[in-house]
Amino acid sequence: MATYNDGSKDSSAAVTWAAISPEQYAAPGTFTVTGEVTGTTVAARATVTVE
């Protein structure tokens, strides 16, 4: 789900995400993954929580 600066949301935004190594999700914790919204130069960021 993309959340824009004006607070609106869009679940159809395609994102190309950076690779995630298995070590990042092998144990509980939190990490950030970065990417780019397809067709733009807009950066994407997701916080992933592994329980």
C-alpha cells in the first residue's frame, strides 16, 4: 500500500524492491527495504517486522 504525502493511499502502485538476504528475515526483528515506484524516480520504503 502506497501512502502519499497528502495522506491518500494506493494499493496498485508497483514497486521494484531491493534484494533481501535470508539473514535479514532469519530471526525476529525489524529491517527496512528500499525500492523504486515503477515508471518513476520516486523512492519506496517498507519496514518489515519478523516475529
